[in-house]
Amino acid sequence: MLHCCWEKKEPTTQNASDGRIHPVAESFKARELDEQIRDLKEEVRDKAATVSMEYDFFFRGKFSHCGVNVFHFLKSETGWKLTGIDDTRNKTNCMGEQKAAAGLFVGFAGML
């Protein structure tokens, strides 16, 4: 399950019955999508784990949005399985927005 919440909007839920959460990413060329993560945190308790991070997202070298990703895992007999993803999306008060405005970041598109 993917739970997503844009700034000032109600959360949405997407089922991934075929095991693929973001097939939309397959329609873009390499380096058009650039998600930069920071402040990685992980917590493991018994057979459950959570990994979270803040991120700034750039599309074709331009700042798009920022937020928090949270990944949920459960350990089975065959190993760790991803059971859910939550993310938030904001367009303001973002570190990436500030970097882009100051000309401090060009992203992948600027490196091509």
C-alpha cells in the first residue's frame, strides 16, 4: 500500500497488487527523476522495521517538491518484505527549494 499526502490535501491510497508501487517512473529517461534523501532513520523491533527519511525531489533538474518517505517492513521466513509506503509532499519550506533558488544545486539534468 502506498499512502500519499500532498500539502493541504486529503491522503490518498494506492494498492500495488502486482507488486509495483511506482510504474510511472519507468516512463522517464535515466536521471530525469532525482530524489535526494537526508536524515535517514531506521528502527527494527522483533520482526517489524521502519525506515524513514526526508527528501527533495527534482524533475529534469528543477525543484519539484519535498517531503518525508516512510517504508514499513515485516520479516518472514524468506526475509524482509516491504508492506507499505507512506509519503508526504510539500512545495514550500523545502531545503531543495532553497538550494535551487540560491543556484546551489543543478541536479542530474545539469550534469548531462
